Amino acid sequence: MKTRGLIVAAPRSGAGKTTIALALLQALARRGVVVRAAKVGPDYIDSAFHAAAAGQSFNLDSWAMPPALLDTLFARSACGADLLIVEGVMGLFDGIAGLPGRCSSTADIAARFGLPVLLVVDVAGQSQSAAALVRGFIAHDPTVEIAGVVLNRVGSERHRQLVMDAIASLDIPVLGAMPRDETLSLPERHLGLVQAHEHAGLTRQLERLAEIAERCIDLDALIASAAELTLTSSPAVLPLRPPGQRIALARDAAFTFIYPHVVQGWRDAGAEIVCFSPLADEPPPQDCDCCWLPGGYPELHAGVLAAAQRFRAGLARFASTRPVHGECGGYMVLGEAIEDASGVRHSMPGLLGHATSFAQRKLHLGYREARLICDGSLGPAGGVVRGHEFHYASLTAAGNDEPFSDLADAQGRPLGPSGGRRGNVTGTFFHAIAQA
């Protein structure tokens, strides 16, 4: 069977894209369809849920990734699959002001790879008006094909019929209607969904979603609406060079946010990943030649990290001779202290001089383009890396370290020096996605 694909999109965030995508992945897998998944944009939490249902999921980001890398990751996502389901980000056409095809939108990915769109329409609070919304999405961009609609949060059979009758005049199929049921939603916390590995009932929740999808969505028609994919066979492109040959990667409930495509790229380049757990008071293995502290939720575990003496001493010993890099939560841990949501200050290793607070919450969100000031784990001095910043922590003390990079936003507007570096230690709030 030739690989087919479609993209699950919506008019806005919060319409139910993740729930519908997971329901489809699980329902089709129960049928024996080999399904794979991908996620548009910089969200790393949704990808972990996809992986629980489909085995793997890579991000596809038209702004942060050069086109050749997008092609590499798309081909890898679809490899061996009967059906590739790509979950969009925000609303279908939402993105940044940028070059055509490099706007970070779901529409960019749909157009580049010829993916038909399954439009998820949340019809709570409306009925016939949903048809006007669908009409607008059909007509908005001729390079993006709306192949079908799934209604979400339908209140009753009468409600469903009113919406379907109105959409019928548009000559676009309604492939399903999911009921209004708040228990179908996945739990959330301050950076999005509670992570997949923390969701004790995830297996049962996925099965429940699949059962409802089997009743409420025409899966045969959905498969038929997917397009046959043309996959490139050009040489693979690495997102980031490996920071070492043996990479000590912090991996536990406090350190979870690292892009799957970055880790896979390191492995493709021949690097070995050796995981360790700071929460279990494990130091970075001394037979590694670099250490990477990814993002996560250190503010939820600050007391345990403060008491982890073997980890702290081992990290300092490691950093005396080899590179250590932290991003977002990892950067927070490299500083002098973290203040938790209750205002309690917890001492950190102090390999960099800053301090951060989660009590003084402020959302920091957006794409970042970083020009590296020095040679380090993300590349040589002068190199440019694109990434994404998403956190609520604030700097309460900047410290006196040298800056790590000069930052700009997605439109190229300068944001000034950022991050820190001291000896072999570097850190920054942004998550690296790819070399520009």
C-alpha cells in the first residue's frame, strides 16, 4: 500500500485537534492500519502523545526548519506507514508575517506536501453558522484543499443534523461528529497538556477515544480522503550538529522537553545518548564528553534538585573539563537558585550566575533566532540557530556571566544579548530546533 497522508487542522486553538488526532491514530491502529504521526510547529508535548498512539512523532516547522530539513523529517515521519496523520498548530492559516511557505503555519505544511485538510470545527454555541465558517476556509487559499470536516462538541442529534444540513450545500463531506464530553479532554498545566508519561490513565483514554471515533467518524471515508504522498529521497539533513560523541542527557520528570528530531539527528550523526536522572541524584556519566540539560518542569521538583548532592557535585566536576549546556528548565537549574510557585527559594548548582522565579509568573513566548557569540554545544561562534521560547519563569538576578547569543524574534527584530556562558557552561531560555 502506498503511503497516504492528511493533516488535522482547525479554525483556532482549542477546537479539539489533539483529541481528534489521537482518536484517529488509535482507532486506525486497532484496524491494523500502520499509522504514523507528526506535529506542525514547535509544540513538543503533543508529539509525546502522538508517540504513545503511533510509536513516533516529529515536529514540522516551516519557519524554524530549512526546507531541506522539513523534507527529511516529513519523509522519515511517513516511512513505512500506510497513513500519516499530521496535527496542525493554532488555526489553519495562523502563523507569523514572513516569506511565503516560511510562516510557521499549518497551511504551509499542507501546501508543501500536498496534504488534504481534515477541518475540525468546534460547533459548541453555534449551528448553521458553522457552514459560513467552513465556506470561508474552503475559499481562503486555493493551494490548501479542505477534504472533509469533523464536527466536535456536538450537543445532540438535532444539533448535529442542523449543522450537517447547513454544510451540505457546500459540497464538502462531513466525515464525523464527536459528542460534547469534557471527560474526553486531556488534563492541562501551565505549559499545555500534562505530559504523556505522567498521564496514568493514558492507555485507557486512548482506547476510549478510539471507541468513540469508531462510532462517530467514517474511518473508511477518512482514509479515502487522504492523498498519496510523494516522498523525496535526497540526502538526510541534520537539524543540529551533535555536541559530542557521547552525550549525557538529563532525562526524568524534571527534564523532558527536547525535540525528538534533535535527538534522532544526533544519533544519525553517530552520537550515543546516555541518559541520567538528576531527580534520582545521578551525576552525568563521567565517560561522556558533553552534558545536555533539556527543558521541563524543574520548578515542580526544585526541592529534590536542591537536595541532590551527588548530582550537583558530579555536574560541577563534569563542567570543569567538558561542555555543559542547559535550555529553558535546564538553564534555570544551572543558575544560583529557583524560586518555586510558593515563593520558596531553592539553591541550584550555581554554574551560571543568574536566578529565576516561578512565583513571579510571566509568559515568555515566541520564535527566536540566535547568533552564537562563542563556540559551544549549539555550534561555532557566528552560527545561527532557530528555536522557540515558551516559559513562565522570570529572571530575578541576571548574574554577571558573558552572554551566550544575540537574539532576534521571528521578524528579525533584535532582542539583545541572552543566556549565559562561563567556562564550559552555557545556557539559554530558548529551545533549539535547527540550524538556520
